[in-house]
Amino acid sequence: MERLVIDKYLVSLDTSPDEADTVAQNIANDIEANKTRLIGFIESLGRYLTDEDSGIRVKALSCVAAVLSNLSTNKLSSRQIAMLSEFLMDRLEDEQCLSESAGGLLALSKMRNISTSTVKSIAQAVFAKVDMKNHNQATRYAVYLVIDGLVNGHIAVLQSINEDAVSGFTRLIAGEKDPRNLMIVFSILKIIIENFEIENAKESLFDASFCYFPITFRPPPDDPYGITSDDLKLKLRDCIAASSLFAEYSFPSLIEKLTSSSTNVKRDTILTIIACIDNYGGVVVESHWEKIYNSVKFEVLHEGEEDIPDLVCKLLRTLTATISSNIAPKVIKDSGLDKFLTAAMGECFPQVTNLESRQAKPAAKLLAAISGGSFAAHDAIAETILPGVFSLVESTSAATIAQQKTALEILALFIEASGSLYGWRTGNASEKSRGNGLLIHKDPLFELFCRALVSTPSEEVSFRLLALQGLVKLALLKEFLDMSELGMIAQYLDDVVLSDTNDSLCESALLSLKDLGNVNPDIILNTVFPTFLSQLPDPEIPPIAQSHSPRKHYRIILSSLADLCVNKAVYEILTVRLLNKLALIAKDGQDVAYAQSILTTILLVIQRKTADKEWDMKFFFLSLTPKLISMTFTASVDRDQPQSRIIAHSSIVAVTSAIVNLLVRSVSEEDQIEFAKQICKIYITNEPSTLIQESDRSRIASATQPLDKGFGTEGLVEIFTAAVAGLRRETAFPHPDVLSIASNLIPVALSTRNIPDRLALDRLIALLVNKWLSKDDEDRFVNSAVEELKSRATGSKSMADRASSLELLAWVGKSLIFKGSRRAYETVDLVLQLLCDEYIGKGATKACGILISGDEIVNKSNFVVVRLLAKQQYFGYCVQRIVEGFNSSIDSETKRNHLIGLSNILQHIPGKIVIPHLPSFLPLLLQSLSLSDSHVKLATIETITATLSDASDLISEHISTILPHILDSTADKASNPPKVRVAALNCLAVLPRALPGEVVQPYRTEIIRRLAVALDDSRRAVRKAAVDCRQTYFAMDG
């Protein structure tokens, strides 16, 4: 091998490590291809390997290690590996080169052809020749990697030198403190403890592990390895718990650590004891239960700090389970478990059965934890404790609510323990075939909780809440209550939801009904729905004949029904029943708000389920969409019928459209294709469609032309827009000439005076342009239709025509801006020019916002093309032009238009986009604060707040101008509605955190004084914001 290559590696190692790696890889490739002999490579390094300069020796050995690491694992023969290993083992005593020698040995240990004798030699050489105390943490890490490789790759070989391996490694790690090194040390230790004969070395191995307990390491802020204290704790815990041979040392040592005053140490100790109990086995643990129990019980009985009592309960549960595993089923007499239970119950029974004792509940908590450990423990404790609690409640008729509450809390603990052991209806039982030990106590338990819920005065909310929660836990126990009992609980919960006035109790009852429905939907269908639906107002029944019992408002009942839709079957039935109710309301023709609430309930559930992606919505799309569309069209045609006043009402159509939109966009392209064809038959070709009820298809097809100019049927366009919005771009639009449709809709939109219909048409045109117009058709559309709109917006004699043309133009511009079309800014230019128009300038300010605002229909959720930088490009294009227009304006109205236009844009632009441009338009913002328009003021204040931190220098320069306006905006007057006042207070609260102290400090006293007005504001939200703001200024120095 050419010495130049070696020299290149040695030089590059200092100047360019990446280049050195490449050289090593190239050398390895040549050896792999037999272009270079391994012996030739070593000979080329010869004089460097023995050089008197340790730096050169280090580099040479680094080259050896790097090349060996890059060789394939089957390249070297057993003899070559043995020769190289012997060479590198000789170098282990060269302390300056230890890390590089270790790296080479690690690479060799991974070779497939390494012999058993070579593995032994490497291990023995490392144990004999390396003194870790003389080396830094990185070098020690390299040595540990060698041992780790041997232990994981050649454990059988190391087991053959068991004593040497155990003692050698124990000596090697003595005094190690580096966190990264300890992570690998603990991993190796665990393998040795679990896989080697350690009887003669158990104490030294335990000491080698336990000397690090407890871990108190805190990672430095710049820790490059990301090792946490918990990482080390878990690794060390695994070592201590790895062998039952450690029990005689670990339990006494850990119990001693429980006396620590540090909560963290206690927590770590308890978790380690749990791990030991889990791993040591029943025979070993049984001889230690008494010491363990006596050392931890007080943490529960005396309610220790933070989460310690709960961890002790987990420990006792694990202890019980482990001891129980050592006995035959139902044979516990004189066993360790028997003694354990006798001790625990003997200590806790007197306290549990004294309901006035403060320790009654902690004692019950301790016993419940033990009972959750095994079936034998559970049944023995329940048989002793529960009858005692029942007798106390039954015999003490004059028991106070507090005593009864304690009794329920105690019983709830045992129900919870029973569920964790025998299983919940929503989970898996430990033994599905085993009968729950609480079954013999079922009747008194059920009766006690029912009576507490139903018969307790309504003002005892916390007691009734406890009873409710206990009943639900009983209901959820696997194979515990029968269907009639579950139905009874559901009826009680119904009554709470429908009649009780306490919000927390009603909310808990509703959540409980949902839990019951999740495990048994029939309860919702057969018990809950009939009760809830019967409480809804019925237009066919005179009010005097309806129930006189306290009735919740129908909105609350409907909201509850929506919450109880636990699966598709339940929602399907709810939808049918609600639509039937809607038909009755529509027939009556009176209550639009009630009808809207019913449809909103259907919408609410669909929104939740599509957001959670819980259901395949195809079924509801196929069944619900045609019903809603058919219902709307029938009502629209039959204008003389009472139901038309309801179903065709704008608020009802809005909700119907939202449902249709959500359902359409939630299904696949394949499902959308046929729907698109059928919806276009109704709206474009005026043919009979399967989306209309069969008996009405021909009649509606001949009677409606909803997209024709002057047709005048309100609401129908909104449905079509919602449906088209939900179609994916990949779903081919059914009509071949989208350009003609979009163009023909323009005169329809301009002639429509109904506001919802006009907005729907504007959106529809925008959707068609954005989603389905090709590049060529887009140019044709802009050249003809858009130019016509521009002409009307600037030259029409009718102000109404100019306004509607400009608004539609803005929607078309929006679709093009989102799409990233170069033609979009032709529209933007016109809108900015019209800010100077004395007649339509106000309309142009609105258009500035429309061009970039978010929209519930024209958005990405509806598959609209929205380019990533659309907002940034639009804002960058507009801001300087608006500033220039403002500065060149002469009259105040034109200046005002530019301010409002800028404000309408800022509302929709993220702060990170605004900040770079802020210096150019800050003067305009400051003038906007003096305008009486609350929307402009709100947008301005929110913009200033959002940019405070990133533009603190600029804001500081103008603080004397900004502050008076912000303070004025906190006053309760017409131009400052609550949203403006809260925004102003929030802005004031941010100032001390965002700006230098010396900037804000001079205004501190004045700000605190002026806040007195807001502290007495009539709105709670304003008062709260004022309190928070004042506290920020109180906390300032000075």
C-alpha cells in the first residue's frame, strides 16, 4: 500500500475528520476487493505504530480501528483475527492509545470468524491490563463498548470463564461516575447478574450496583447525550431487581432508604422495591413481607406527601400478588399470605369500622390495595370488612351525611380494587370464568348506593356525586349487575341529567351514561333515548297535556343526546328519531329555532366523529344526504305549505348545507363520482335525480331551475355550493364545460338580492375557478368574465351593481390568489385603486379582507388549492401600495379607507409575516387606533400585541404615542366593545415582558391608575384581564 494514503489519513484526522473517514473506507474497500493485503496495510503503518511520539501512535491505531470497523464481518479469517487481536491486546498497556486499541478490538469482536480462544483472550486482556482510573470518560466508554460487545455477542464464551469475567468486570467499573458510561455499565451488569453463576459473588455484585443508589444525577443544560436522571434510575433498578440472590441485601438496604426526607428518594426506593418484589418470586419475598409492610404502611395510614401513598398501594398490591403466587388456590391457612392478611386486617379493621375516625379512609385504602393483589386476598378482606361497613350504615339511622359519605368512599375503594382484579366491562378480566368475590355483597352494595343517590336531599351535591360514581363503578364491573339493574341505574342517571340543577352532577351523570353506553349500547337505545326524547317539546301535544315535571331546555337535552352517540348504530337511530321530530315541527310551521337545534345536533355528532376519524361515514352519506336534499327541495317548491316556513328558512338551510358538506367531503372519490352526477342533474341539467324522493323527482325537476337568473328560490344554491365544496379536485366535475358554468353564474350572482344566496353563488364561482378550471380556461375566464366584472365595478351607474360586482370580483381573486395564479394580482390592483373611490371605497376595504381571509367553505378542508406562500405574497404585494396610497391621499375619507383596508388584511396574516414589514406601516397602525371603527381598532391592537416581542425596538420608539391610545381603548364606550377592551388590556400586560424595563417604567404609575376604570367594568372578562394586567405592573421593580 502506498504510504501516501496512510499519511493522508494521519494528516486529515486533525484537520478534516470526515475526509479521514473516507480514506479509511477506501482502504477497507481495497482490502475487501483484494487490491490491498491486510498485512501490507499493517506494514505500511509499522513505523507509526511504534513511534516515540504518542500522538502519532494514537493516529496510527485510529487508522487500524477505522479500517477494521469498515470491513465486512466475514472478511477476516480466524487466524487473521487472532493475529490482529494479539497485536491490539499488546497495545492495551500503551495508555495513550487505549481508546483506539479498544476500538479495534470491538471491531474484531464483531467478526463472524472470531474463535472462542480469541474471545477469551480479549476479555482476559481487558480485565488484566486496563486500569480505568488512569483514563478519561471517553476512553473508559470505548473499553466498556468492548465488554458490551463480548457480553452481547459471545456470552457463552464468557460464561466459561465465569469467575474471571464477574470479578474482572466488577473491578473494571469501580468508581465509575460518568452518566453515559453508567448507562452501559448497568446494562452489562444486568446481563451478568441474570446469566452468570453469581452465588459466590452476589454480595460484591450487589454492592457494585447499590453503591449508586439513589441516583441524584441532574443533566447539564448542554448535555450532548440526552441522558436523564430517570434513564439512569431505570437501568440501576433493573440491576438491583435482576436476581433473587440479592434479596438478603436489597430489602434491608432499600427499607433503610425509606427514612430519607427527600420525596424523590422515597419514590425511587418504593419503585425499586416493587421491581424487586416483582422479579424475586413468591418463595423469596414471603420471608420479607413483614419488614416491607411495616416499613411502608404509615405512608398510607398517615397520608404521606405527593404520590407516595399511591405508590405504596401499588407496592402492597404487588406484594400480595407475589406472595399469593406461592400458594395453592383456596389454601391460604397458615401461609405467608394468611399471616400478611391477618396483620393488615387486625391493624386496619378497627379504623375502617369507625366512620368518625380520620384514619377510616386511609385504612380502607390500604386494605383495598392489598385486596387488589389476588383473588384470595380480595375475597378474604371483602368478607371481613364489607359486612362491618354495611352494619354501621344500617344500624346507625342517625348517621350524619359525613359518616355516610365515609362509608361510600370506603366501599368505592373496594369496588375499584375488585374491578382491577376481576375486570371491567370495558377491559379484560384476569380470569374471565371466575366469579367476582363481591357478588355475595351485591344486593346491599347496590341498595346502599341507589338510596344515597335517590333519597339524599338535592343540596348534598358531593354526597350524591359520590353515590353516582359508585353506582357506575358497580355497573361497569364485569359480570356483576344484570340488565334490569343496569337499566335502573340508567333511569336514575336520566333523572339527574333531566331534572337536577347542579351542573357538575349533571355532567357526571351524562359522562356515566356514555360509559354505560360504550359497554352496552342497548341501554342508550332502550332506556335513555326514549326518556330524553319524551322530554323534548312535541308540537302535536298541547303544552297543557305535556309533563309538568321540571324540564330542561330542549337545547340541553339535544346536546346530551349528541354526547350519548357512542357508536354508529346509536347515531343511526338517533338521526331517524330526530328527523321524525323535525318533520313534526316543520308540519307545525312555528318554531324555527327548535328545528335548527335538532339539525345542529345531527351536525355536531358528524363533526366530532369525522374529526376523530372514528367512523366510516359512507353509510350516513348514502342515507342522510338524499333525505336532507330532498326535504329542502320539497319545502322550496311547496311554498304554500307550513313546513316550507321551517325547512326553507335560511338558518335551517345553513345547517343542512353544513351537514351535506361534511358528509360529501368525508367519503372517497369513488363515492363522490355518482353523487356529483346526481347533484348536477338537479342543479344544471334539471333532470330527475336519485337524491330526490322518488315520488317527487319529476315534479321537482320540472319546477326548479335554482341556478337560473331570476328563479328566486332561496336556499337551494347554498346546498349546491356546500356539495360542490366537498368534492375532491380529483373527482371530475360531471359537466364538461366548467368555464361556461362559472361564466353563466356571474349574472345570476349579480342579480341575486338575497344575501345568503349571493354569498353562496360567489363561493360557488370561486370553487369552480380554483378546483376545476385548467390553466387555459382560467386565462379565458379572466379575459372575459373577470374583465366584465371589473368594468361593472368601476363604471356601472348602479351603486348596488358596483358593490356586488366588486364583492364577486374579490371572491374570484381569492380563488386565484390561493391557487397561485399570476392573473390574481390584476384583481388586487383594481381593489387597491378603488380604495380612493368616493362611492365604493368602503366596499374596497371589505374586498381587501375577502381576498385573503379564511372561509368556512373556500378552504383546504374542502380540497381547495391553497399555495404555501399565498398569504405572504399577497401581504407583501399590498402593504407598500396601501402605505403609498395613504400618503398620497388628500381627503380624510380616502385615508380612512386605506387604514381600514390594511386592518382588514392584517386580521388574516400571521405575525411572522407582518413583522418584517412593520416599520413601513407602523405610522398607519398608530392612526388606526384613533378610528371609531371597533373592528379596525381590534385588529390594530392585536397586531401590535403579536409583534411586540419581535419588534420591541421599533415599538419602544413609539411607546409614547401607542400607550395613550391603548389606555383609551380600555374604557367602556361605544367604540370599545368588550373584545376591544380585553385586547387592549392584554396588550398592556405584554408590554413589561416584551419591552425593556426602562421603556415601560416611566408609565407604570399612570397605567396602574388608569386600570381602575377597567377593574370596575360591567363585563367579567374585562375585569379579569384588568386584574391580571395590574398584577403584571405591581410585580415590576419600583
